[in-house]
Amino acid sequence: FLDASPNGVFVVDADSLRIVRANRHALAATGYSLAEIQGLPLARVAPSLTGKRLAELLDPLSRDAGAVPECDAELIGADGSALPVNLRISVSAVRGRRMWS
């Protein structure tokens, strides 16, 4: 489903907050290769999604796994450039690990 999406998609491990995977649109937007982005902390690519803001954004998921929180943010590319985006977060489980995408 990742590569079929017309939007950039990042898959983030919910426990470590590290990027596990990204589709080709996310890679093109950020300028990272898949090898470069895998394992990066989410805060490196989306520095505004940390601490209190991230907790507030994810709070609806604690009450309703089908919720799709949404916010405006900036992605920081490999070259340091900023890209304004609208993020939507969904939760899933992959091999027993909780993931956000």
C-alpha cells in the first residue's frame, strides 16, 4: 500500500519514534534515500512533532484506534530545506509492533 499511495507516507515505530520505512513520494519530498531515512528519529525529519505537541496529536488514538489525527507541520529535508505539509496519522500493527503512518 505504501508505494501505491499518491502521497508521501512514513512508517514510524510508535515506541522508538524512529522511521522504519518511507515510500517513494516521501523520499522524493525529503531528498533522503531509503537507506538514509530508515532508523532516523522522527524528530530529525519533523522537529515540531515532539513532546507535548506529539502527545496532544496522538491522544485521540488512545481512545479510538480508528481516529486519524491531522496537523500542519514542516518536514526537514536531507539538505536542510523545510517543506510545509499536512500530516495525517493512522495506527497499525506490523509483526506485533505498533506503527504510525
